[in-house]
Amino acid sequence: MRRWSELAERVAATTRTSEKTGLLAAYLRELESDELPIAAVFLTGRPFAEADGRATGLGWATIAATVADVAGVGRSALGEAYDRSSDLGRAVHDVLEAAGHAPDPDVSPTLPEVAEAISRVEVASGPAAKAAILAELLGRCDPLTAKHIVKVLSGDLRIGLREGLVEAAIARAFQRDLDAVKWAGMLIGDVGRLAGLARDDRLADATLRLFHPIKFMLASPAEDAAEILNRLGPTVWVEDKYDGIRAQLHKSGGDVRLYSRDLHDVSRQFPEIVDAARELAWNGMLDGEILGFRDGTVLPFIALQARLGRKDPSLRIRSEVPVVFVAFDALGLGPGDSAVVEPLLRLPLTERRKRLEEVGLPAPSAGGAFALSHLTRADSLDELETRFAEARARRNEGLMVKDPASLYSPGRRGMGWLKMKKALATIDCVVVGVEVGHGKRHGVLSDYTFAVRDEANDRLVTIGKAYSGLTDAEIAEMTRWFDAHTVSRHGRYRVVEPSVVVEIAFDAILRSTRHKSGFALRFPRIIGLRPDKPASEAETLDAVRRLHGELQQGAEQLVTAGARES
Ligand code: AMP
């Protein structure tokens, strides 16, 4: 692990992509077969592979308290170090170094030993048991190694590595075709296994497998209808952009499972969809959105939220918020009496949609729990604008515009799908700080400071602060969560682990020096939690910049129109 940490430092020290890839390739090539998968997964800044459903369950507060114990310092020391760098790994390094933590290098853990300890943390129950394993592990590490173990555990590597770069390094290390590596990586969602397959020249073994969820295809934001037609035209496919929960449905006979966009099994939250799918005469994998749906109409996201995170929902909640699976893509299909599923990802959307329609999904009125996304075609600006207005009238967020010739590219925010949102849409932000509220909200952490992602600098930058618009029950639950994930305290204000995503509505975006983003939101309101979204999918600073420009333009047009009328 010490060598891995040194490599990570070298990778962080250069901004040149080719140099990063070269360093990584040389390193990966030298590893033993039991080290290679672990090293590759850690390089993507996660303790477990993406397709691996496990999570350590270690909050930042537990990590911070454990490090303070290992260093023999008070808990505030780490908080202060974190405030200097906003980087938990670096803070850990600084605190351990200042404390003179220097264990015998002979006991420094190997990569397999670190992976084994992390697996034990995952199965240990309760923060105390998890912390004990972590303390034993970090106790054996010099400050640099501890820094990187904590970076991997907190999912916050910040050495300027994207998964694509690790794939490029794998291709280069074992002299394989980059496209073949990427394709296999998309299918298996496990960069560790991918590295092993590349080394053994077995990339062809990577196939679509039922009950092994693949990453979801994502959409890029589009400025306006003209840009959409320029990119995808002349004829585009237009679907409503539904505001529900993205899900992948896998089915083999009576065995049915649903996976969320972070690839976790959420089947037990939506038993009516699972039960309805069991009866169907095909096997395969579909992509779609789960929506609250009652009496023929879609319920708002906020209604669906009551069901999120609840396994085995009661009959009452099931009848209050019934759900449907709105399918918009078929990833693989096969006959119901065979386990063989034909991968469809590399067929154009036109063909995939045809196959999806042939499946014959039963609607709620026919005793099913399915619908097909509403699909139309547009080939002019006017038509696209009309569709957009219609979708808005239906109270949907906007449109998903798709290139009918596009292939399904898992995990990529490609140009095959573009999302067209209304100008004054909401933005998804990450909560970075919380405070105790006032009045009836005193005693609970109800004031949130939130941030967007500054991708260029690999950091979060604050954009606003709002009193929680959440329900009392949600605030109480979030207070407990933030308590367990506080990194440092400053009077009333607490810096918290940046992983809760909230949807924020606002009246305007203003330039401001008050927040690190350089922008502030006028009258921000927290619409709700987005537990379905990881922090890595929060809005970017670039998107905020663009939105600010658009809104300003809109405001100028309003003024000129007004002037002409008077
Ligand atoms: P956003 O959450 O704004 O980044 O938009 C992307 C998300 O929109 C996807 O991950 C889906 O969950 C959702 N979505 C809604 N309607 C559709 C649709 N018709 N096709 C694809 N994705 C959709």
C-alpha cells in the first residue's frame, strides 16, 4: 500500500494526462495477480468496485475520531487540519505527521491486507466495531499510507484521475486495444476485474450478465433547441423528462431485481413492479424510471420520496403511492425459457425501442405496473419548442432528446442523449455545512450550506445557504445523519461529509463574492433530498455559469420587450 500511495502522489504531481497514464501503466504492469485488481479499484477512488454492492458504512466522523485516537490527539485537531485543506486525506497526513506517528515499516500493510481489513469493516456492525478495525489498520501505516487509505475510504482521492484514465493505463500496461478495454469496462463495472482480464488477454469474456447491473447511460445538458438539432438532427426523438428514480430491471424467469443508479439492489422497495415483472414471458434487462402513479396520473417526486429507502413498504404506503416502471430502453433480451440474453447495447436506439415495444409491457390498467416512455419525433426548431412547452404544461422538468441512431453507452454522459430543461429549473447541490436552526427548529440541524462541483479544480464550491424546507421527520433523520458525519465544528456551524444531495429552487442566480463559486442564489429553497443521486452527480459550476448567462439574456429580452410595448 505504501508503493500505491507513492504512485498516487506522483500521479497527483503532474497535470499531464500522458504522463499520468505512463506512470500508472508502468506501475500496474509490475503488480502480482492478487494486487492488480485491488490497486486498480483503489485508483478510481473507491474501496469496492462500482458493480460491487458493498459499502464500508464508515462515516467521516468515525474516520476522523479514529485518526485522532491513533495520533493520540484531541478530536478538534483533525477538524482544524481539515479546515485548512478541505481534504480529509491530507488532514489525516498532517495530524499523524505532527504527532510523530512512525510505526515500524515492516508492519506496513500490503494491498491485499488493506482490502481484507476494508472487507472486515464492511461486515462489522456499528461504528465502534468498524472503528476498531480501522484503528488497527491505520496504526500500522506511516502518515502517507494512512492518508491514501483514508482517501480511498472517503471516496475523495483528488489526484486528478478519472476512470477513463485508469482504463487507458490498463490498455497501455498490457498492450490491449483501448476501445476493447473501455467496452469491457462498461459491461462489467469492475475496473479490478477488468485489469485482470486485460492482463490475461480475456477481454472477450466480459459480457452482459443478468443480475450484474451495468452503469446507466447519462444525458448531457443542452443550451437550447437549436443546439439540440445541430448536434442530433435533422430528426430527433423526444421523450418527456420524468422526475422519478432511475432504475434497471433484470429478469430471469421468476427472479426479478431492480437496481438504482448507484447500482444497488432496490427491489424490496418496489414489490409491485417486481411481482408484475415475474409473470412476463421474456428474460432481460430494461432501463427506465420509477414514478409514483395513481389513477392514471404521475405523482410528483415528493410523493415518491415517502417510499425511498423503505424496504418492504406497508400496504398503506403502497396504496397511497403506487409506482410504475416507465421503460425507455432495452439493454438485453431473450426468450422466457432460456437463460441466454442477447446484448442490445450496440444496436441503434431505433432497434432497441422496437425490441422494447415488442415485449408488450402490461399497463397498470391491465394488472401490470409498466408504461413505455412517451415518444415523439421532431425535425424543426418549432416542433421541438412545442414539445418542450407541452412537456412543461404536463409539469415535467423538460425533455430528453435522443439521437435515434445512438448506441447505449453505459456510464457515459455522451451526446447521444441531451436534456432540455426549463431555464429556471432547480439545481442539485451537495450539503457541505449545517447549523442548528432558530425558533422551533432549535436543537436540530436545519440550516444547510450547499455547494456545486467545480470540475476543473476537482473540488466543491459553496453557492448558497437555506433553511430546510424538509418535513420535521426528515429534519430529525438528517440531524442524526449529520451528527454522525460531522468533520469539524465552529460554534454553531459544522463542516459535514459532503455526500447529501438536495434539490434547490431559486428565483435568480447572481454574481457574488460571498460564496466560493462566485455566484449566489436569490431566495434559495430546499425542495427535497435526492437520496437517489450521489454527490458526484450534483450540478457543476460550469452549468451554473451557463444558467446564469441564459437567465441574464432572458432578463434583457424581457426588458426590451417591455420597452417596445410602452
Ligand atoms: P438529470 O437528473 O437532470 O441529470 O437528468 C438525467 C436523468 O433524467 C436520468 O438519469 C433519468 O433518471 C432521468 N430521465 C427522465 N426521463 C428520462 C427519459 N425519458 N430518458 C432517459 N432518462 C430520463
